[in-house]
Amino acid sequence: MMTMRRLWAHMPMIGLSVVLALSGCTLLPSSPPVTFYRLPPPALAPSVAPGSAERVDLTLRIIRPETSGLLAGTRIAVVPQDNQLSVYQNVRWVSPLPVLWRDQLIESFQKDGRLRHVGSDADNLRVDVELGGVLRAFQSEYRQGRPLVIIRFDARLIDPYRRTILASRRFDVSEIPQGPEVPAVVAAFGVAHDRLARELLDWLLVTRRP
């Protein structure tokens, strides 16, 4: 009986020892680190010199595009095969894609220089026209075993006071990355976005020409 009592008396200490031993162990595998990417800085060359009289006296607001699903977040989308939308593992955009898109487009338009004023939907300013739309695709798609970056945007020019659509058009651009690695894919997104920005601005200026 004394032996059993001593055993029961030591049971709490045994349990505590087990807990302390397990607390120093990691039962779940550690997650690999996440790498965050931004789009490369716009590579557009200025179309006019700063302060040039050729600049268009137009104030533009660029609105975050409408989108859904994976394109609404920070994941970098890829279509590996058969319209199966997936994502690159352990990588993210630095901000949600609609914000990334808007900020990159603003910087591109400002660097081009043809518009006198370009702002965002975060600014509470009076503007002449708004540029919005639906971002239908911003992903890489594998074609015959090779990735192809696709950007598809349904653009709308909007009267900010009447809330009416002044003009609309679909833009569709693509770019072949230098390789399948994520840095090469991100670089291709930058090239494709530069081309789209140029096409968007050309269309906007022709549409809004007095």
C-alpha cells in the first residue's frame, strides 16, 4: 500500500515533466517564408518635357478596378492547365491587386507626363473624368509548357458628376516571361502593364480630345 501511495503522490510531477518536455518540441512543421513582390517601376519614357505646353489640362482620377476571387487579394495567380486557376506558392503581391494596379497606373501616367493632374480614389478632389473598369485577368497561363502573362481590362471613362459612362473599351495584352521562375514572371507583368498603360492613356486622350 505504501508503494502505491508513493506512486500516486509522484504522478502530478510525472505529468508536469512530460508537459515541460513537450513544450520544447515543435510538433508541426514550420511554414516556409513568404516572399513579397511589387511590380517593377514603370519603364515608360516621358512623352513631353516637364512644364511643356503640350500637356493636357485634364484632371483624372484612377479608381481601383472591380475584380473578384483570387484577383481581389494578394496571391499571384497562375493557370497551370485546363482553366484551373491556382496561385504561386509562398509568394504574395505587396498589396491587394486592385490597389497595386491603381498605384502602378497612376505612376505610369505621371511618368508619361501628358496629363497635368492624375490622382486616385483615395483623394477627395474635384476631377474632370474618372478611369475605372473591371480587371478580368492578371495572371500567368501555361501554353505548351511555357508561361504567358495575361492582363485583360474592361476600361470605362466615367463622368464623375452625372455618373455616366463616357466611353468603354477592352484592353488585352500579354508578355512571355524569360523563364518560369516567379521573378521572371513578375518582370513580365511589369512589361505588360507598361504596354497597357500606354494604350490606355492614348485611348483616353483621343476620347477626351476637345
